[in-house]
Amino acid sequence: MSAPVWITAFVLHRRPYRETSYLVDFFTLESGRVSAVAKGVKNSKGDRKSLLQPFGLVRIQLRGKTELKNLSQIEAADRMTVLTGTALFCGMYLNELINRILPQGLASELMFDQYQRTLQALQHTDTPDVPLREFEFGLLEELGQLPDWLTDARSGEAVTAEHWYRFMPENGIVLARQAGEKGSFPGYALQQMVALDWTPAARKAAKLISRHALFPLLGDKPLKSRELFR
């Protein structure tokens, strides 16, 4: 009989399941997004329940051959990440984004590490939109949905600082019909964004792009975390 396998994971979300249990969504290093039933912990005062908090880095053992696993063991892998205020809403948004977009069972060491760095950045930044945009773009790249930011998808010409552009999910970056039209941004903002020079113009362009790029993946269903933030 093989020895139980320990998996490194972040807790994304938990919700009541039947009378005494929780259904828990994990983001794991080894197996990507995984859902598991934590039996008998809902009314418990033990460590198992306290460890099932969002943003907690834990080590877990799972059982079961179906997509929905059973949580058999859990222990802390690091100190709990504590987010408050705006950072908390941003963290909830990250977790919901992973749950909604990342296919179940798709392992990505790159995104796992970036998620951990983003949580840490949210604890210490006055511009939380910056680590959020970097995570969103990393997720889009992992899913093969990231366009070439510095090339006009229609003409094939390089983006120039003085022209204005739009982002179209089915195409990519395209020349705007006129400078300053709604939903457009200047070429220099794109250039700054790619260079990670997060000027106000670059941040505004990144927000517009991320909203349009994520919409086909998220669909019409509103994000609960975005509603809470409002």
C-alpha cells in the first residue's frame, strides 16, 4: 500500500455542505484547482476548521477517485496570510477568478507562485490594482489568451506612442478610429505597461484590457467579490 501523498495548497473558498461538513476549494501546487469535502468540521472547534480559511497555505491529503475528493488530513504550511480592507476584497477577487477561470486539475507552478507573490504584495502596497493586473495577465498567458501588446493585430505594424488603440478579445490590440474615443488608450500607455512602468496611463489601459480579455472567460455572471467591493 502506497504512503499518503501530501499536497501543498491555498484555501480559496469554503461553504457549508450538508449538516456537519464544508465543501472546500483549494488551489494546489501539484494538481491545480481541487474541490474536497471536509467532513464533520462545521461545528468543530479544532485545528482542522481554523485552517480552512481563505489565503491559508496548508498541506493536505486527499482521498477518492472522483473529481470531488475527501479531505483526510490538513496541517499548516506557513503563517496565515492576513488581508484587511481593500486588500481583503482584492484577495477575494483573486480567489474567485481562479475558481471561475482556471480549469479543474490544471497544475501550474508558475501561477501558484504568482498567486503567493500577489497575496504578499497586497499586504504592502498602496496600489493594489497593479499586482491584480499582473496576476490577471499571468493567468491569461497561462491559458493562451494573452495577445501581443505591441503589435497592431490588423495591420501587423508596431504600436507607436502617439497613436491610440483598443483591445478586442477576438483580435487583440487594434488601432482606434480616433484619438481619445471611448475604451481606447494611447500607445505610450501600452509601452509603459509592457515595461512594468505603472504610470496612471498604464494602469488605466491595463484595467480596460483586463476587463475585456477576461469577459469571454467569465461570462455574464457577475463576480461576487466585485459586487462586495462596490
